[in-house]
Amino acid sequence: MALHNTPCAGSCPIGRARFLRSTALTALAGIAGTGLLADPAFAQSVGSIAPTQSRGKVLTYSLPAKEGAQIDAGNGVIVARVKSTVYALSITCPHRAVTTLEWIPETKEFHCPKHDAHFQSDGELIDGRPDRAMDRYAVRRAGQSIMVDTAAVLQQDTAHDAWSRAVVTVG
Ligand code: FES
């Protein structure tokens, strides 16, 4: 099956240049259109998102209604929902912050194309060179929104308690 010929090539690069050419939603629609996604729910598991409000470095997003990854490539923020927990993750790899992570809809994982690292959809490290999970931003809930402080980048190894608390619970 010619997975490599689809717009996403099996993964959805979420770098700025690629995002400007084709949003993750468009790419995902391309995959879905080929019938490669056995589970139609995958079609709703990844998408693009933009803040509903910006105040300095604090960005507000609507809380995701379903599980999956919502990507704001312009601001480098991924809003991920896993079951009833919502995270705001940094889009850059914790191994080398210059590398932009990809979302792989088939496995619901983030992938670093530089050194082939993999992360769970909640940002936990699966394998690869990084010595920590994906970085999180400090978050708080405001009604049906999540407020993300992009000035407060939390690393699992150096700010473990704050990193662990950087979640919002829904429903
Ligand atoms: S830059 Fe991502 S694993 Fe090395």
C-alpha cells in the first residue's frame, strides 16, 4: 500500500513550513481519503488549533471535546487530550529543541524525525535519545477553555512536580 504517497506519508509533520503548505487536518483528510485509516475515529484524533485569545505569552484554547492532538504550529503548542486529561505540550523535541516533532495518527504517537524518538500522546517518552518526556507548559482551566502560559516551559527532569501538575481534567 502506497502509504508514502499520501500527503502525510504515515506521519503528519507539524513544522511551520509544512503547516503553512498543508495543515494537519488537510493531511489527515488525505490519508482518510485513501481508506488507510481503518478506524474513522482517527480522522478526529488530530487537527490544527489556534488560540481564541492571546495575552502576551498566555494563550487560550478551547478545551478539546475528544481525545487526540490539536496542533498550533504557529505558537509551538500541542493541546493533547488523553481520556479526561488535557496537556499543553511543546512542539519541539526535548533532545534538541530545534527539532519539530511529528504526530503519527496510526499509532497516536509523537515522533522525532531527527533521531527516531517516540513519545506517547500524553508526551511520555517511549524510546529514543531524549532523557525526558516532552516538555509541558503551565496550564489552568478557565471554564470551557485552557489557558497556556508559553513562558513557563516545564521539563520533566528539572521541574518534575510542576511538570506533573501541568494538566487540566475535564468531564
Ligand atoms: S532531536 Fe529528537 S531525538 Fe534527537
